[in-house]
Amino acid sequence: MKKNWLEIGISSGLVFLMIVLILAAQMALPAELRSSGFALIVLLFMVAMGLAGLKLMDMK
């Protein structure tokens, strides 16, 4: 049961972080760099979720 709550917390935290980073990129980056910024943020999000998933799989 504890692992489920940990998984929900990590996933929610990473999604919240992604949203904050996308909003920051929207406000801070010039228009011609926004799409690259968004792509980089999504790529980092996917890597972070994968690493979090591997870490949760190691927990028993």
C-alpha cells in the first residue's frame, strides 16, 4: 500500500514540475526558442519518469 502512495506522489510531483517548467519556458524564452524548450522539457520529463519507475520497481 505504501508503494502505491509513493508512486502517486512521485508521479504527481513530476507532472507538477513539468507544468511549472513549461509555464516558465512560455514566459521566459523568446518565441523562436519556445518549441525547443518545450521539447527539451518533455524529454527530461520522460527520462525522469522512467528513472522513477525503475527506482520504484527496485523497491519491494
